[in-house]
Amino acid sequence: MEKLYLKIAVCYFVAGVLLGMTMGIIHDFRLTSVHAHINLLGWVSMALFGLIYHFYPAAAQTKLARIHFWLHNIGLPIMMMAIGFQIWTGDAAFMPAAIIGSLLIVIGVLLFAINLFKQMPR
Ligand code: HEM
Ligand code: HEM
């Protein structure tokens, strides 16, 4: 799971900096918050999950870790696309999807926290 997290993280990093560069080139900063969260929830957070599981491998073997992995990796693309389309089109119909995506991530983070507290050696 740690390698998978790091590989997914680096893909978000590529997407995040490409979006940042594009925003800079075309001087359109509407997608700043999509860019920020692709980098922070995609690259930074997932790279940290990967590194943490590298140092605490027992924590990566649990059901909680697997559920968290899927919640984060389903929630994040939903949240990013929904916020992106919402900003791009100005259509509030994308809002519920953004909320659902964010909630999946938040629930996943809670499970990640519980998992670490349970699995980390004292
Ligand atoms: C070459 C890489 C990058 C480029 C070209 C880039 C470009 C940009 C641009 C053009 C903005 C909008 C600035 C504005 O609205 O005034 C921005 C905002 C932001 N970027 Fe990047 N970025 C890059 C990498 C990153 C990385 C790696 C992270 C996080 C790990 C990051 C986090 C943020 C955040 C949090 C904001 C919002 C800042 C705010 O609200 O004031 N960026 N970036
Ligand atoms: C599910 C989790 C998260 C949700 C729902 C969320 C939500 C939000 C919202 C609603 C904003 C305001 C956006 C705007 O003004 O347009 C925001 C901004 C910001 N968030 Fe998050 N956030 C989450 C996770 C994170 C994480 C994990 C980080 C850092 C590691 C982070 C860093 C930031 C930063 C730097 C900004 C300001 C950049 C900007 O202008 O968009 N967020 N977030």
C-alpha cells in the first residue's frame, strides 16, 4: 500500500504543478483552490500516508487502512472534479458532489487517525 500511495501521490503532484503553471500562464486563478487541494490532499497527504506506512508497516495491513485508502482515493477525484466544474460552469448543481467527496475524505481521515492510534507502538 505504501508504494501505491507514493505512486498515486506523485501523479497528483504532476497534475497539481501542471494546473498551477497553466493558471499562471493564462492568468486565470479561478481554479486556485482545486490546484491547492490537488497538491495538499493529493501529493502532500498521500505522500505522507505512504511514508508513514513505510515506517509503521503493521498499520498498513489493517482493514481500517484499506477502507481509508479507498475513501481518500474515491473522495478526492469526486471533490476535485465537482469543485472544478462548479467554478468553471458556475452551476451550483455540482455542490452536492463536492460535499460528498469531501465527506468521504474526512471520514477516511478519521479512520486513518483511529488506525494510527491503534497500531502505533507506544
Ligand atoms: C511549479 C509548481 C507550482 C506552480 C506553477 C504553482 C502556481 C500557483 C498559482 C499561479 C497560484 C495562484 C496564486 C494566486 O491566486 O494569486 C497558486 C496558489 C497556491 N498554490 Fe501553487 N503552484 C505550484 C506548486 C504548488 C505546490 C507543490 C503546492 C503545495 C504543496 C501549492 C500550493 C498552493 C496553494 C495552497 C495555493 C493557494 C495560496 C493562497 O490561497 O493564497 N502550489 N499556485
Ligand atoms: C476534505 C478535506 C478538506 C476540505 C473539505 C477543505 C475545504 C476547504 C475550503 C472550503 C477552502 C476555501 C476555498 C476558497 O476560499 O475558495 C479551503 C482552502 C484551503 N485549504 Fe482546504 N480543505 C480540506 C483539506 C485541506 C488540507 C488537508 C490542507 C492542507 C494540507 C488544506 C489547505 C487549504 C489551504 C492552504 C487553503 C487556502 C487556499 C485556497 O485559496 O484555496 N485543505 N479548504
